Amino acid sequence: MTKAPIDRQQIAAVEKIIRPHVRRTPILEAAGADFRLDSISLIFKLEFLQHAGSFKARGAFANLLTREIPKPASSQPPVGTTESP
């Protein structure tokens, strides 16, 4: 099954949805020569500073917050969860 390509408008729309739930992480630029890579510059997006320690938080929130929430069957009681102290 092939999915349609994602365009800039879709990315911008999802970014607005996930913005309150993810950190804005910094971008650092380094000289390639510092890593024995002459004549290039390196750009690092520091996603390890996200709450979960990786870029995966963005994808997880995008997936969860854009899903359609199914309505519960009227014959079944609602389900809840809790944690012990």
C-alpha cells in the first residue's frame, strides 16, 4: 500500500497541533574541519533534548493527536486506568 506524499501544508498543520507537547530543540552548526571533514559545515538538531530523549515524541504526538477517536459502544461501560502509589 503506497501512501500519498506529505506536503508542507500538512507538516505545518500538524506542527501547530503538537507544538504545546514537544520542546523546541536547538540547532547547532559546527565546522566540518573539527571532525576532519574539510570544506563542509555540519548542522545538528539536538532532538535528544526532547522529553523522551529523541525525535520520536514528535511522531508519537502527531499520530495520537490527529487520530479520530472512536465512540464507545453504548452497551459497554467506560474503562479507566490508575496506578498504585
